[in-house]
Amino acid sequence: MVDDVQESYRMVDYLCKLGHKKIAIITTPPSEESIGKLRLEGYKKALKDNQLSIDSRRILYNDDESLDSFSMKYGYEAAKKLLESDVEFTAVFAISDSIAVGACKAIFEKGKRIPEDYSIAGYDGIDITFYYHPSITTIRQPTIEMAEETIRILFETIEDSSYKEGKIFTADLIVGNSTKRIR
């Protein structure tokens, strides 16, 4: 696995270093005990470490239980809600790349541009981030290495049931064209 708190921290810290002071996050509902909670923790820690206040109005999620919390539609609906509010923001950190793509659609429909009006960042490093226009800045997880290590650990556990090992992988921050420095 990767350290979701640390990697989210790294992305939000990157946005802060670009000059963003009003960063929104699209995450999972608080009722979901998932990686969304860990990624939100990294977001909050990065804001604090950059001496930025945490504005709960910039923490977005959708309560519609019919939506998959990691889907493009989920990101689209959450971003629409943000854009229709009076909350100021210059960047959005979406806790998954699919959410980021949905958020981009909502921004474009509002007649805004990425990254000229808003910077967008995702998490996971799925292929669409490279092929989307503009390419999306993301945290890319080393999925092949993670899968290989998981298989190795599984076989070790089968051979020796007392075997208890795990591994934390470092992800890569891939800078796309969806983020920009602001003054």
C-alpha cells in the first residue's frame, strides 16, 4: 500500500507551494470509513503546515448514496455544488482521478478554464490523467510493484501462517497541465 495521508499531504503541499491558499477538496462522505478519510487527513495536515486555515466549506462530498464516491459523476456533482456556492477557491484536490475528471467537466460547463481559472489535482495515476486535456496532475501509485509484492506476501503467508509483513510504497507526483503557479 501507499501512505494515503503522506501522499495526499504531498499533493496539497505542492498546490500550496504553487501559491494556492484557497484549496478545496472533494472527498468521500464522513460516514464512509475509507481511504477518503486518510486523504482528507493529509489535506488538513498540509494546510496547517503551510499556515493556511481549514475552511469546512471547502471540504466537499456528496450525500447521494446512489453515487459511487469515487466516480466521475460524484466529482461532477460535488464540483457543481462548489461552483454554485459563494466559496472562493483557486484549486481543487480530488481524492481520486475519476473524481478530478468529473470536477473538470463541471468547471468547463461553468465556462471556466483549467488551469487558468482553477487548478485541479487528482490521486491514483490512472491512464486518463495523461490522455485527458489538460493532463491532470496526480499522485501515481506504483500499481505493478504493489501487485507483485502482494503476491509475494500472499505466497509467504500460505507457506508460513505466522508470516506478518507489509510494505509501504512511495508514489510519484506527476505534474500535468491542470495545475499552475499563482501569485
